Amino acid sequence: MSAVAFSEKDQRSLRHRSGEAPTAARKEAKIRDAVEADLPAIIGIYNAAVATRISTAQLEPVTVAGRRDWLSEHSPNRHPFWVAEIDGCVRGWLSFKSFLPRCAYRGTIELSVYVDERFRRRGVARHLLEAGIARAPSLGINAMVGLIFADNESSLRLFERLGFERWGLFPRIARLDDVERDLVVMGRHCTTLKGASS
């Protein structure tokens, strides 16, 4: 896969709009396209999230072998899969995927972001999301959606700080360990379309 091509200018623009200086972790993190050799780290981060019941509806751990096709479905030029690397190790990842299969939704993607629990609250997720927001228009994306459990308050706050709004709520749509969970739809527009506001 080719290297991620979002420019330092894009990053500076995002920092200027947010009014925040980058944290140490954001300065350290190198964002690049994921490769198959990253899968063990990617799956390790994901399976740690599965166990918490906070950020995914997956109930059982997944395997590297079972996720090879999932990784290969991503494309750097349409639906990227990025990792955040710190000191040579994958500490977080972000994926773009189709929101719905109908053609009219081509310009809308769903984002997923996960961070190694030892590196949370250090700006890694924010760095990945900012990079995604910066790249979206050049990928033909005009809307981004994140699906977040209503009790995952830290993720909801992060998305809100980056300009996402609450576009919807699915009440009691998921059941994890006999607990019903609400799902919040967080969204933001990336470009201005004729007849729509960004």
C-alpha cells in the first residue's frame, strides 16, 4: 500500500481551527496505511475493546486469520485503513468503510477508531480522526458517520470536539451481557454540496 498522503498543511489547518496545540503523543505518532503485518497489533487492540463492552457490539474475540479479508477490503484511495505508530509499534487505528451499499450513499462513510488502552487520553484517537477529516474531501467523501454507544461518553465528547453532531439515536438496539444499549449516530459534513449545508 502507498504511504498516507495527508499533508502537514492539512494538520496545521485542523490545529488552527481547533485552537489546540498537538499533544506529545500526537507529535510522536506516525500515521500510515495498515499492512498485513500490522494485523496482530490491530486485532490485539480490538479484542481488548471487545472485553470492555464499551465500544463495539462484537461479543467474542476475533482472530488474525479471520480478519485478513476485512483488511484487504480497504483501499488507500477510497476506504483507507490507517494505523498510528509510536516508537515503531501500532498504538491505534482508524478505518473508513461504506455506510450503506446503495449508490446514493457513495459519499458517506462510517469511521471506526480504536486505541491501545495504554495510550488512551494521549491524543492518539484525535490525531487519527483529524487526519481522516483532512483527507475526506480528496477521497470523494462528503459525510462521515460514527456509531457510538450512548454510555461511551469519552468517545462522544471527542467526536463532538471535532465537529460531529448527534444525528440520531437507536434506543435499546444492542444487547451486551443482558444489558440493552442505545446507539448514537454522530455525523459531520466534510464538503458543501449544492442544496446542503456543511
